[in-house]
Amino acid sequence: MNFLAHQHLSFQVLELQIGNFSADFLRGIDFKSLSDDVLKGVELHRKIDAFTDAHPAIQEGVSLLKPHQGRYSSVVMDVYLDYFLAKHWLAFNEVSLEEWSSKLYKSFSDNRLLFPAKTREALDSLVTNDWFTSYGNKKGLFYPFHFMKKRLSFENRMEFAIEDLTLLESQLEPLFFAFYPEAMKMSKEFIANSL
């Protein structure tokens, strides 16, 4: 999954949020400087990724995307999951995405120095560009797909990912609803057993 769902599945536990956000930016030795509680956020991030990759609904979605996005179908599916979560935010939350995001951005800004130095540039971009609410519409997906296109080393079709979403949305949306409540349950259980 991309950033929005990972943060949502941290259930507003700051240390988990920090680790969950930082996990994609750090490698190996970088983790040694993190506190035990932030490391639990890294572990949660990895659990979410493994659960997502193994889930039958997500595997079906990736299969639908394969003819369009090839080897990067799972990466594209991750971004689509954030799109569907933002689109259907109130099905899983009592406050609006805008209010939830605003509180999270403030918390992250107030605790910026708790984040590993390697993550702070991305953190600043997250807050400044309001990544989370932008995921709720297809136009807002342009930046993540443009960023990934430049970053990936192999030939890819990221520039067509929004068109592919439009084409496949009616097939992918039910898969999100089959998957996400189970992801929430798994994450809640992990948190209950870890803290």
C-alpha cells in the first residue's frame, strides 16, 4: 500500500506512524538508530505489505493490471488502494479525510525531529503538498505516478496508470472492499499484541 493506508492502519499511535512512514526510506543499518517503539512501526509496515501482497483480492487486482502495467502491477495497485481509501474514507472513519490529514500533518510537523533524517525531505513534501487528500481524485494521482516513473529503473507504463484506473475501476473497487476491512483487523491485532 502507499502512504495513506499505511498511516491509517497505524491507528494514530505516533511511534508506529513514524516507523510506518520511514520504512520505505531506510535500509539496514539506518534502523539501528530507531527506538523500539518506532521499530514496531517498521515491523507493522512490513506486516501490512506482506498481508497485502498475499491477499486474494489484491492478487486478483494485480492480475487485472498485468496486461496494462506488467511487472509494476503490484506497485500501481498499491496507489489505487490509497485512491479507494480516500474515495471511501467515511466508510472507515468518523471524521473527514481533510480533518484527519490536517491533524496528522500537524503531529508530524510538531514531531519532525523524531523522524530519521533521511525521511524528513519526504515528510516535508507530504505535509506541504497534502498528499493524503490528493489521493481522493484521479488528478491527484498524477504526482505519485510521475514520481515513480522517473524513479524506476526498468521500462514502465506509469504515465497510463490513471487511464488504467478509469478503465478497470468498476472491477478493482469491490476488491478493495473485500481486502481493506481485513487489513484493518490484522493491523489492530498486531498493535494490540505489540504495545
